[in-house]
Amino acid sequence: MTSEKKKQDGFDPVRTILMTPAEGGVKTGVSLLLVLLFLAYLLFGMGYVETPIVALIGAVCAAILIFGTVFQMKDEPVIVLLCAAGIFCLGIAAHLSLLDVNPGRMSKLLSPLMQEMWNYDLLTAMAWEDKAWSGGYLMVLGLLSRLETFPWLYAVKLLNLVFTCIGALAVQQLYRYNGGKMLGSVLASGASLMAVTILLNSGSWAHCDAVFAAFSLWGLYFLLNRHPWPGCLLWGLAVGFKLQAAFLFPLLLPMFMERKIALRHLLALAGGFLLLHIPMFLDGQTLMSVLGRYNEQIRETAYGGAGLTDNAPGIYGLMVVASVREFSGMGLFFGLFMATLLSVAMVRRGPLSPEQWIKCALLLAFGLPLVLPQMNVRMLYLALLIALVSAKDVRGIVLACLTEMISLIGYMKGIFGNDVIPLLVTSLIALVAAVYMITDCLSVQKGTVYAES
């Protein structure tokens, strides 16, 4: 091209580079450079030179998201890669900015617990019998208690950050499975990093809900794509970490009817659950005592001061006076009954499209906590991530924003004691949203229903 032609066309070398298709070695090289630049920023910009392990883990999280995203891009220019990487790095930096916040739960509960664990051998720590902790959580806390120089606060939050990024990548994959475009999947995964409740869950509360959520989402992705062994294994690991992962289990019935899974694949689910409880078995605890831990969790929550609801919206938020004795057990079986009805309805609908699968998963993750007793304000963590998967049109975006708003109101009360909106009003909004999800799931879908061969 002559200089006169370049001048006539407004030739700009920077624009040309940014519009170059990111393919092959260009894609790999730019991604690696971005990860290294982010590592340098964490070391010198955010001041983690004295604790380089924090910067290294942050860079690893960025690499997970950037490389996991760019290798799905086809014929995308370099500018798209840069924008996606910028979104992910901002989300990771936001999480790291809350690393030094010491929540009351950490100082009053987790740190004393890990200090007690440190006084015993590792096996005893991971099989801890007090407080009815689940097996996966105990394994994590037991291993972290072995750290002598690295702060436990950092360890808990960094673990959560790693799985938050893994879950964000699952959101992206499910978004594409749901028929969404590449740009939308990047924005959805970025939103799963930057949502206020996601940040508060770890930064201001020191919870690790990202672990069970990541296992649940990746398990759902594999199961929907007809990879039953890894899917069931991941769901087993998820429920071994937190019982709430079982909210998606009603999907197993329609999956069985559509030949996505067989009965033998449930062995992988049971194996994943038992795998996280091996320390308890080695410690001499029986299978019934292990399974009884979840019943103890329910009873401890019900009679430990939280009652039927711990500032969480739902049908019990509409009751001025609600007795734990009458509603605790009844509410549990009522929730199971509603989940069974949805499973049967999905089977009756015949082969489901990807969009219908995601809508039903969202209904379970959002609706069941509204009718089950002893739910807390973190009950919509998984529902928010699935709502972001379905946020590919205006209605989906509105539902995702509504889910985040309802969850955030509970967080404001649970963490900061601010009653932004009365629980009665929040419960009504949540129940109306659930009714809409039910009608949306069971309505006749226009267009083609994809029956997978």
C-alpha cells in the first residue's frame, strides 16, 4: 500500500494492531503478556511485593479466565481480547482489595476453630466432630490450619477467589450452551466476579460458597453436554461441600428420561460425596453419623436462634409468628414435593431445549430456598450465577438484577444490620419472581425444541 493510499484511508498502526484477528500464536502471546502485566501490577501497583504468593494466585486466576476465554474466540480482533482481559483483571483486583478486611465470622469462628485444629493431627482436624461441619469444608479448614506463617484470613479468601474464577468460566460456558453470543458470555462471567453479593460473600463475610457453586455449575455443564461421569462426580463433590448443591438434583430425573445419564452414573455422585468424607471414616465415624451431620445442621439452625428464616425472604417471611416445631419438618417435605412436581413436569414436556434446561435450573436454585425452612441470606448465591447464564435478553437481565437485589437486601441486614426493605416486602417480591419463573418454565416455547440425538 502506497503512502498516499495509507493517508487517504486514514491508516493508523495502533488501530491496525488492535483490529488484527487474535489467532494462533498471536492469541497465546497477547494472553501471556496480559497475565504477566497483571502480575506486575499486583506486585508493585497493589503492593504485594512482601507477599508475592497473593500476587501469584491473582495472576493464576487471571490466566484461568483469560486463557479459558480467548481459546473460544474465533476471528475476534485483539481489542476484544484486551477488553475481556480488562474486565476479568478488574474483578480479581476488586476481590483482592477486600483481602485485609477481617470479618467478625473470621475472628470469632474460623480462626478459633483452626487454632483448635492446629493443636491436633491433620486427620483429627479434617474429621472434626463439633458444630456439624460438612466434610468438604472440614478438609479445607483442616488443611489451612497447617499454615504457620501465611495468614488464615488470606488463605480462606484466596481459595474463594480461585473458585470464583472457575465458577465464572462455568457461567461463560453455560451461557454459550444457552445460545448466547461470545460478548454476552464475557459480560456474564465478568458480572459473576463483580456482583456486590459475590464480593461481600468472601470479602466481608469470609465464606467459601464459590467452591460448591463452581462444582455445581461445571457439573451441570457436563451433564447437559452428555458427559455424565464427570458431571455426577462434580455434583457429588458439591453436595459434599454444601448441602444446598442438592437443589439441582431434581434435574436428574428428566436427564435420566432423556438418556443424558444412566443409573450407574449415580455411583460417581455418591463417590464424589464420600470422597470428601474419607477423613471421617478413617477417624472411625460411621456412614450414618456422617449422613446425620446434615440433619444436625438443620436442627442447629432451626433451634439455634435463626428460627425458620435467618433474614432470608420466602414464605416464612410472610408470617408474623411461625413456630419452628410446626413448620420446620413440614417445610422440608413441602420443598421436596415442589421439586418433584417440577421434575415430573419437565419429563412431561418431552425433550427440552438448552434454554428450558437453564430456566428449570434457575427455578430450582431460586424457588426452593423460598419454601425450605432454615435458609440464610446467602441462599441465592447459586441462583444468581444461573440467572446470569440466562441473562441473554431483556427478561433474563431483569431477573438477574432482581435476584441480585433480593440477595443484596438480605446481605445488608445480615452483615451490616441495615433493614433496607422490610422482610415482608422482600418476600413478596421474591415469591412473585418465582411465580413468573414457574410460568416461564412451563409455558409452551415458540420455535424449535432441540431434541439431542
